[in-house]
Amino acid sequence: MPLILIAAAVFLPLALVKGGHNGATIAGVLLIIVAITVTIHNAPSRK
């Protein structure tokens, strides 16, 4: 499991609870980054 996924899993709930609207925005950006990272990691194995 990539470290970014673990970090996101820990950080996202904290950002939502503590940050309110700004936290949710940051969480959304992080989710997009994580999704892109996972896609890139999985791409070679699909070929």
C-alpha cells in the first residue's frame, strides 16, 4: 500500500473535522491527487 494512501486515510478525516469548508476543499484536492497516483501505479500492470 503506497504511503500516500495511508497518509490520505489519516489526514482526510482530520481535515474535514478541523478545517470545515477549507478542510473539505483540501481533502477534495488530496483525493484527486491520490486517485491520479493510484491510476499511475496501476497503469503498467494493466498492459
